[in-house]
Amino acid sequence: MRDGVRQRAGLAVLVAMIGTVSACGMGGNTSAVCADTEKAFSDFSTKLRTIAPTQAAQWQQASGDLATRLDGLAKKSDDAQLKKALTDMAGSWRSFSTTITTNGETAQLSAMLAAQPQRLTKACG
């Protein structure tokens, strides 16, 4: 993962964007689920700072753990749009976790980091 630093910066942007929308007033448990989602990505970002870009197995584990956490948040959500967004994101992270190698391929991660903040902003906003 040659682009580890850039990807970590992208995660920081994702966490910041989720934080912006999780403070908005929403019905049901959407506000709580969005706040929990922000915490999940913040924890993930913190974990990644401890993993060397060449440690594919650790990146796989962290990404798989995030996917599991997002699945749990999706099940917790009573908002259909947020539930779908979190379920889809979990699938993306799970897929990514199984394809991480030490060859530096980060295209899928870059695509997820570009698309997911907008999707969460829409679902949480």
C-alpha cells in the first residue's frame, strides 16, 4: 500500500464529514446511529495509524472489523436509507478487506473514500 498516508488522510475527511452531519437533528435513532458511525470510522482511522502500509494482514483485519461494525449499525438503524447505506458500505469494506495485498493496490480504497462521505451525508442529513 504505497498510498497509505494519502488513504489515511482520506479517512480523516470521511470522519470529519460524518461528524458534520451526525450533529443534525433527525427522527428515530438516525442521529445516534450516525454518531456511532462517526465513532466507527474514527476508531478505524486511529487503528490504521498503527499499521504499516506494508502489513496487508493487519489492514485486512481492520477493514473486516469495520465491515462487521457497519453491519451492526445497519441492523440497529430504523431509517431505511441509512440502513441501506451502511449495509452497502459494510459490503464494500468486506470486499476490500479480502483483496488487500502488499502490491500497493489502493484503487478500490480510493473509490470508497470518494463515494462514501456523500452517501453518508445524504443518509444522515
